Amino acid sequence: MSDITKQSLSELVENIKSKKLSSSEVTKAFVERSEKSKELNAYITEDYANALNKAKNFDKKPNLDLKLPGIPMAVKDLFCTRDLRTTAGSKILNNFVPTYESTVTQNIWNEGAILIGKLNCDEFAMGSSNETSFFGNVQNPIDQNLVPGGSSGGSSSAVAAQLTPITIGTDTGGSIRQPASFTGTVGLKPTYGSCSRYGIVAFASSLDQAGPMAQNVKDCALLQEVISTYDEKDSTSIDFKRNEYSKELTKDIKGKKIGIPKEYRVDGMSKEIEELWKKGIEYAKDCGAEIIDISLPHTNYALPTYYIVAPAEASSNLARYDGVKYGFRAEGENLIDMYEKTRSEGFGAEVQRRIMIGTYVLSSGYYDAYYLKAQKVRKLIKNDFDEAYKKVDVILTPSTPSSAFKIGEKTNDPVSMYLNDIFTVPVNLAGLPGISIPAGHDAKGYPLGLQIIGKAFDEQNILNIAYAMEEKINFKNNITDWWLK
Amino acid sequence: MSIDLKTIKHISKLSRISVDEKKAEKLAGDLNSIFDFIEKLNELKTDNVEPLTSVAETTLKLRSDEVKSKNLRDQVIKNSPKENEDYFVVPKVIE
């Protein structure tokens, strides 16, 4: 079969289970396409030879009862993978080889999948365009010199370009949903506590969640089913009854109540996004859902809150990179000098900026004015959602305020870069699940996404609504393979 | 509000990140524009609001105090930048 990489995850699983394809054939196809796609810079570390060996071994004694039998998969380089370099897109972890495996990736390998490589991302997941990576920016397969979104930019690029059938990213303020929206793919940020954070390089621990990024909703549901497990190694992992998301997936969403928050009509939102949102509402109605206007009055305060909470937690999490235990070290005249030089040379500009913001808002005399204030506003934002969910089942919004922008367009203005996450950040602050699905194109032909936000632990409902709407939308990605060598 | 160079130097010391003059000036500019944006929160009255520290509304689970991982010394020091069989090595601290 010559069109292996064009198949969805679900198709590949079916073809391997029915022995129409072997794991070796599938793995080879994705490895070959990845090798021809270096121009995209989606990978930080490739593990092709090992992957092909693992596939061969799988085929010798295939266990076809697994959920991801012999499926090759590249993952964001924020997940620790045993014996394979894990960099978090940073110079400071350039030579770090974990001696343990993250729970989420372990769950994936336990179901038979095979690691083919580690995907590029913004440094420590801090960015919205993948331009803060020490390993260079990533190309969006949609068009040349277009950002793939961030921070899971290597992941979104790799799925859209079919270098991997599916992947995982992490989402602290939109890092799965925004890149999915920019590349015409599907990205799910699960409820906080749904997927274990064990073995994921930490950015902001009260917000970070891992989640699937896929070509379609069904694939996304299948991977969510695999990665969402209770884990005692993560003290914030939550023990709740998890659905078999892909089996319980249904397009019957008749009578579901969908909320439309008026505060998401932000100043300067483009006509195209407004139109997309209206179309989304029509699609939802066509599926039999009921549309209800709601209010989330503190929406405008979400980004300022996020830019206190996330850097504060980051400054604390990143204190561990000191050149002593692992990672890059710069020599210094004494211990303090060594710390300061290591961190100054090892971290990039955006990470240093956020550590400084975080250190400042936590420092003596400013804690109450900033950090405590932000935690209180965070409560108000969560209360808004709690109120809204008394009236509706899910909330429908655009995923981003614009389509993908050009590389370099926003790098000199941090605040304009941060505004990219205006529709996704409130969801992280409230710990809710959200999914971005491709829903249309702008005038330039770039993809645009819609976001469906659910109640806590109600991934099934947002997956169902996404599944039903996906059929109505019938989105097609315009990908020309311009980068292939 | 305005963050001056002296404050930047102070934060850089607390952050253990060395900055030269040029970098300090760039950071002051960036941080000021970011804090202008953050100041928006002061529009809200929050005197009687409980701060939200965790969205996971569960109490932490207790577990028995058992050793589960053993003999990890080699793994723990494997990625150390300065190799020594038994220790992490740092520049001399005591003269």
C-alpha cells in the first residue's frame, strides 16, 4: 500500500488487526516520510532504527488485542522517554537522557505503540509559535514560513504532515488546542487530573495537562482512552470513572445544550472568526443541539491572571535547573557564579523573561498584590463556568482569535503573542476539558478551529459533540507536500 | 507602575540568572509592558474572594510510608554534568 501515511489511526489499527498491513510496513512508511520532511524541523530527536527493530519484533509475535498494535508514534519532547534524550526544547536539557518513562507514554507503549521520535516544541512549553525552541522554529505544512502554533508545534506539524498517525502534546494555556487550530487538526486538552503529569517536564503544575492531537475526533477519543489513567505517582491525578471514549462515541447529540458566551466576542476579532463561530452554531443546531446565550463575565481577566500564575509556578519549577544534577553547566568562579551563568546561558529569552516575572510576583512585598490577587480572580473565573454549567452541557467558542501567522511576525511583542491564547487560557485556569476541531478556512486558505469546552471529567460529551459537528463541517486540509525532498 | 533597572538586577539575583546592562534594559522594557497588561486585575474588587489554589477539589490521598524504588543511585547521578562515581561535583565552596 503506497498511501499508508494518508490513513487515519483508526484505519491503521484496523488494517494491522486484520493483517492487511504489518507494523513494519506502517512504521517504515512513517519513518520514510519523516526522513523526507526535515524541512519542517518537526523532530528534535529521531529514533528510526530502534522503531523499525521494534516493529519487526512486534510482527514476529503480534498482540492484536492491544488498542494501538504496532502503531508508530512520535511524541512531544516534553515527555520523558527512558534512554532517549528529552530536551523540552531547551539548551539546558540538551544532553538529558531520562532513566525513567512518563506515565502517559508508558500507557501508550503498553497498548503496543512504537516510539519513532521526539517532536519539537517551545522551550519548556513557553510559547505560542514554536519559535522559542532552542532547536529552531517548525514549519507549518499548510504554508511556507507559517508558524505551526505552540507550544506543541512539532506535534501539530507532524500530525498535519502525516509524519506520525497521531501524537500527544501538553496544554498549559492552549498549547494543544491553538496549534491544532493552526494546522487543521484535532486537539484535546483533558480535565486537570485526568492524565498523569508524572515524567512530563513541568511548566506550571496547576495548569499542565497532556492530551491527544489527531487527524480526526475518533482517533483523538481512542488515544484519550489510552492515556487517561489514575496514577499514584502524580498527587493531583484524580481517581474517577473513565469512559471507553472511542467505544462510547456517538453522533447523537440531540437536545444537548450548547452555551455561547458573549464575552468571547473580543475587540478586534476578525470577521472571519466571527463568521466561523456563526457557522459553528448553525452546524450544532443542524445536529439537534439547543443553543443558549450565556455570560462568562470575567473572561477579560483570564490572560492577566494566567500571566501571573503560570510564570510564578514556572519560576519555582525551573529552580531545579542549576547545572548540578543534570543538564547543561557553564563553568563559574564559584558556586553562585556557576548557577547564574548556567541559567543565563542555558535558558532562552522567553523562559528567562517568565522566570523573572514569576520571581517578581512571588517576591517579598509583592506576593499579595500579584499572586494572591491572581488566585482570587482565578476563583471568579472558575465560578463563571460553574454558573454557566447550571444551564448548559458544553460551551462553543472559536479556538483562536486569528489563523496561523508568519514566522517572526510576533516575536518582538510578547503581549501580542500572549493574546493568541485568549480563548484557551480560561479553560486551563478552571481545569476543564476543551477540544479544538478544524471548522473552516480564512481568505488565505489557512485553517480555523472551533473550541468545545466541557464540564470537568465530561470528555465524552465534548468528544461526542465534536464528532457530530465534524461530520457536518466536513473539513478538508489543503496540504500540498511542498516541503518533501 | 514601572520596573527600573535596579529592580531588574534584584530579580535577576533572586532568579540566579546573570544579566548584563543590555539584557537588563531589554527585560525592563518587556516586563513593564507585561505588567501594564497585568494591572487590569486591579479593576476587580476581590476582598471577599477565597483564593483558588487547586482546581482539583479532592484532598490528597494518603499512602503507606513504604520504599518502592531501590538502588537508584546510578540512575540518579547518570546525567550529572561532572562525573564522579559517588557524588555530584560543584565548584569549591569552602576555602
